[in-house]
Amino acid sequence: MELKRIFILYFSPTGGTRRVARILLDAARKSGAFLEEADLTPPEAREAPLEFEAGDLVFWAAPSYGGRLPKPFHDYRGFAGRSAWGVPVAVYGNRHFDDQLAEMQDVMEACGFTVPAGAAFIARHNQHPLLGAGRPDAEDRKAAESFVGLVIEKIRAADAHDDLRVALPGHRPYKPYGKVAAAPEVVHPEKCHHCGECAESCPMGIIDPITMKVTDAGQCIGCRGCIEACHYGARHFPDAVAAAIAAKLETIYQANAERKAPTICL
């Protein structure tokens, strides 16, 4: 079948998923097809539907939050797939992606995509720097490049009567989505320069750019985007919450320190 255009979409508050997406982008250049990327992290990027058509191949990369899609994409209908091929890519911090690929497949199929493949790659955990440290690395790049090539080959080798759909791993109903105990705040006001970087980086758009205060803590997804965006160390979770997170993450790290390999589904 003819492959007209390739799109790389990603949601990446702290940059790990973007790094994986850029590897996919580089690999897709070899196809000769029209190529475009879109960052779905800013709230405004998710306001207007993204429209595709038959002959398009869309790789959608998103981080795993406790083995689920991030909250903004639960029941997401911001894609108009129109029989394009959609490939979910989960990016996780060396623990597990659990039900995320199944959830991404359900979202893409509900939006009109045909899902011929899926994959899960590892990036540094956004809350524990030793989980997935240095990932994606050279081995991950090689695996991602091979994956993109195989997906393109699968599509181009098929004819109109072939059913390219795959069943991606995961459970339905999905595992419960974890709650964020508290939103990050300016815990060191003496360090805050009121630069507004935290507000600009927030994928939920819930930080006031004047006061730097969270306007709707219930919408916080705990991504740490605002924490990493602050160059002065002013923002963090409240002390008690930060200590609880650190203790839980240490347990997770001890159980998942061994390197995990990417998961490829074709």
C-alpha cells in the first residue's frame, strides 16, 4: 500500500518522551515520505483536532504514568484518524508500561485509526534519576530505527485486502489511575525569580504566570514539568509529599534496577 505522509506526535513534559520521538523521526526520514512532528505537551496544542487521512502513518508517543496514559488523554478524541495507520509508543522509566499500550490502541481506534503495530521504549524516569538513567541509549536507538523500518515495510508490502491490525498487550478494564497527592508549589519563595517558566511548561495550564500559584490542584498530573523548568530550585512538592514519593520510588528502584529492553509489537 502507498505511504503518503508520516507524523510523529508526542507528549513530553520533562523531555524523555521527546527524545524517543526524535529517534523515531530520524528513522522515518529514510522512508522518503512527507514527514512532520507535533508536540502535544502545551494545552493549546490539544485544543484543535489533528486531522489525518488514509495513507498517513502516525506514531504517537506518550509517557507512562503508573502504567497508564497521562490524564489529558483519557478518552481523548482529538485525532481525526480517517483510516490512517496509528502506532502507539509508550515511554516508561524502566518499571513497566502495564496497560498503556492497550489504552493507547483503544484511543487511536476510537479516533478512526487502524493500529498495525506498537512499541514501548525506556527513558529516564521523571521522578527517580537512576531508573532508566542514560536511556534512550545507542541500543534503544538501534531498536527504534529497526521498529520504524519494519512498520513501514509492513505497510508498503500489504495490499488493500490485508488486515494489518494487531492486539497490543494490556488489560481491560485498565488498572486504576493513581492520584496526585499534591501539586508542586513554590517551596522556596526566596529563590523564585517570577520568570514564568513554570507556568509556561505546565501541560495542564494550571499555573498562574503572575503569582506562580497553582490555580486548580485537582488537575495536576504530577509530571514535574514545572519543577524541572525552574532554573532556581524554587518549586517542588510539599516536603511531606516529596518524602513519601522518594520512599515509594526507592522501593520501585530496588525492584526494577535491572535494565529492561524495548517491547516491539508487529
